[in-house]
Amino acid sequence: MTVTAQMVKELRESTGAGMMDAKKALVETDGNMEAAVDWLRTKGLAKAAKKADRVAAEGLVGVAVAGGRGVAVEVNSETDFVGRNADFQKLVHEVTRVAVRCDDLEALKAADLAGQPVSIVVQEAVATIGENLNLRRMASVSGDHVAMYVHNSVADGLGRIGVLVAITGADHTFAKQVAMHVAATNPLALSEADLDPVVVERELAVQTQKALEENAASAKPKPDAVIQNNVIPGRMKKFLAENTLMGQMFVMNPDVTVAQAAKDAGVTVTGFVRMGVGEGIEKATEDFAAEVAKMAQA
């Protein structure tokens, strides 16, 4: 498979690896992007890549809470300038308000807004706002109490990152602090039990290969039993702690985990949603002539 400059650029942006390392990883994995990320990580050339770290589209996330239910909605635009447009902000706010009574994205698109389906309202706003718009996704969470937090807020309930945290317990201030924590740390799941097994298996494969290669290259290699029973489990424990909300150290008190902080507050965190503008969307690229020329010289 031909490795293109676009593929190399995408891999570099998602991993932070150097250009030639990214190119080699793609060659070694026949252009498979996820396999290339893992290849780089086994060589110690990249960190774990989350889709949220990739190049983002523009727009706004809207969040709203009604009773024990919170919703987050993302509406994309072509430029960040539109996010400061009063008409666009009003549109996202109204769509989010409607979303509170909808079960999913399809229901939201069909729901009534000022006498028309939401999907039609968004489509017609393209003419007045002057950019292509896309009602991309919706997520919700329910609980005894739902706290919300908006990072980089441009208006009430609107911003670049929207977070909802559901709890049982009376400490609503703590719930808001957890929402701020989620915005900052972007956990993959609530707890180890909630992590996608595929993600865990992939991480185990990466850490196993990396530990074996590092040990083989060491001047004083450890016994295989130590690698299998201590090193690899230790690295997986660290991965789980860093990527689950309950296992992370609480940003408001780094001496304790979120799980311990919740216990101390008499609260149980039952769910969360974190939605950032453009997560996983590849933005249109510009001129790669310089990179192509550099690669050709290698």
C-alpha cells in the first residue's frame, strides 16, 4: 500500500511522532492507522492516542439539564468564527433545549422546533449564517442529580467542551467539581468495568510487546516471570488508573482518587458525558508540498 503524505501527517498529529518514524510505522503496518499507532508505542515513539486528540472541526457544544436528566449536543460549523455568531449560538441553544425531551439524535432531528423538524431548522440556518452546518451528535445521562460544566464558554450552556456528571447524594458542589475534573482529564470510562474490552486488550498487547522488547534490549534483562507477573500488570494498572474516572487522581485534591473523594463526600458518581467540539473529525488539509518534498529526499 502506498503511504501518502496525508497519512503521515494524520499519524504525526495523533501521536506526536516524528515524520520519518510515522512514515516507517505506516510502511511496517501496510497503512493501517491503528496498527501504526501501536507500532510507534511499542518503540516508545508515541503516547496512547485518543480520538479526541485528533484535528477537530469547529462549532459549539450545548448542554442543558432538566430534573434528573442532562443532554449534550454538538453542532458543527466550518470555522470557529461562527461559534461567536449570535444567530448560531441561538440555534445551538434552542436545539439543546429541544434535546432534553428526546431519546437520541434521530429523535432530536425529527423533533419540533418552532413548527419545523430540528433537522430542517438547522438546514435553513445555513443560508442565514453562511456556512455549512451539521447537527452531529447527542448524548445524555440521568441520575438523582446531574451537574453540568462548560469549558471555554461563549454563552450560558455553550462552549467548546460540555460535561455532564450524574450522582446520587446531596453534595451538588462536589458533582460540579467532578464535571470540571472530567473536562480536564477526559477519562475513557467511569470505571474499569465500563472500559471497552477491545481497548483493554489492545493496550495489553502494546504493553506486553513493549516490555518484552525493552527487556531484550536491556544490559541486565529480568526473568520472563518478572516481566509477565510484575512489569506488565503494573503498566496495565497505571493505564486503568489514568483512563478511568474513578481511578484518576482528583484534580481538586491530587492526594486522593476521584473514587475516594466521592466516598468522602458521601456521593456516588453514576455516569458522565464529555463532549468536545470536533472530536474524531478530520479537518480539511492544506498544502503538503513541503512535506512531500522532504519525504521524497529521505
